[in-house]
Amino acid sequence: VGLVNSGLMQLPQAVGIIYGANIGTTVTAQLISFKLTDLAIPILIIGLIIRFIPGNKALKNLGMVISGLGFMFGGIKVLNSGVLYIKQSKFVYDLFKNYGNNPFLGLVIGTITTMMIQSSTATVGLTIVLFNSHMISLNGALGLILGDNIGTCITAQLASIGTGIKARRAAWAHTLYNIIGAFLAMSF
């Protein structure tokens, strides 16, 4: 949105990047689903060691990426440990059990939650944790994930406030892509 607004990028170029970024974020969800949480600390340490090797800037950036993965897996481990407390609360447990099977409700909840925290990675991670602990069904998880994709568009919409028409169109391209994709997926 910012690059289109500044004139450094044309709308068709931005749309390609937006679509590629949407596809690329699925890699994060796949990494979360591999249950690598026990490797969080070793991955973080390896990343930090690489980060502080003197010299090559590309190597330092790789170290930051690996450290970020370690932090992400650590966060998922913390979420996993919280499931026990969720299950102990009868109200919250019943809430998930009663409404965690409805993909349409999941779509709405995923959208609103991701809009509030502005991180689809966090909400996708939480969805995977809830599904793995059998608190929500596959249909409920799919609805939440699709809602997460819609909710993440709030970031582009906020970035487009006060920008030119082309930048606002870039934000709407992102939003419409996710909304149309979610509703197509929900129809199946």
C-alpha cells in the first residue's frame, strides 16, 4: 500500500505481491502444524549464534529469521500449555465444544479476532492448538482459518487511510481476494 501510494510500484505489481504474500503465509501455518514446539529453544539458540557471527549481513539476516522461528514455536508451546486451563473452565470448554463445530461462526470469530490483534499467525496458531486438543472440529477450524485470512486485511485497510486512490485500491485488492477466497472455500 505504501509503495503504491509513493508511486514506486504500480497497482498490478502490488496485486501480484499481495497474492504472493497470501500464498506465502501458508508456509507459516504449515510450520506451526508440524509440532516443532519442543525444538523452540534449540532453534532460537542456533538463530542467535548465527545472528552474532561477525561479517556477512545476509548470514545475520538468516540468523534473525531462524530466531524468529524459535520465538514462534515457543509462543505456540505457551499456547499449548494453556489448553489445560481452558479445559478446566467448564464455561469456556462448553463454549468451544458447543460452537466449535460451526464453520460460519468460526469465520466470523476468526475475522473479528484477527482484526483485533492484527496477527493472523497468532490466530492460526491458536486454531491449530484448539484443533489438536480436540476442542474444535475440522469444520470449525477451517472456518476460523478462513476468518483469520479476512481479518488480517484490516492492516492493509488501516495503512490505506489518508492515501491516494491507487493505494486504497491495493488495500481493497487484498481484502476482496481474501473475502472471495474464503467464501469460495466455504461453499465447498
